[in-house]
Amino acid sequence: MNRELELNLLNHSSRILAHEDVEILQSLLERCEDFNVLVEGQPVSKEAAREELLDVPPGRKTDEKLVYGIFNDGQELVAVLDALPDYPEKSVWWIGLLLIDPAVRAQGLGKALVDSFIK
């Protein structure tokens, strides 16, 4: 399985986030608190990043989940795409979360991420 995203955006790169990235992911989640309030009805918890990296549906393993971090040219995490292959059925990929920093929204990053993910 190809784990890389080829972004067609200048000055952005991606890599799979790991447990050592919990602080930068937490920072992004807090900057995107508007989304959490809209979906969950409450602010981002202090454990949100750790939960995001570990949370999978019943019967699935954490190491099957792919959490892509998208970084700008200053190497700041500006977006995250959480995916699970073969869920809810074989040959289907589930996007559990697509979150973009408010500072870079409406610039085409979301579309580029989804297009890259589909490829």
C-alpha cells in the first residue's frame, strides 16, 4: 500500500504523523477549535491529539490508521487527513477527519489533499 501523498501545491509537504507528533497535532486541533465546537459542541480536549492518533473502529488496529500531516514551507503543521483503508468494507478508504488550519483555508489545500488522496 502506498502511504505517500503527492501534493500538487507549492511549498507543502506531507508525512505520516506518529506519537512523537502529538504536541504539534494538538496545536493544530486547538487552532481549529471552531470545527470541534461545531461537531462536538465543546472545545478541544487536552487529550484530543492522542485520541486522534489512536482512535479506530471496533475490530481495527491503530497501526492500520494513516494520519497524514501536511506542512507548509516553514514546516508548520497546517492540515491533517486521517484515513483508514478497507473500511467500512474491502477496497473502500474512509476519511475520518480532514482538518485545515483557519489561516490557510479557502486556498485550495483541501481540494488538493482530497485529489491526492484519491490518486
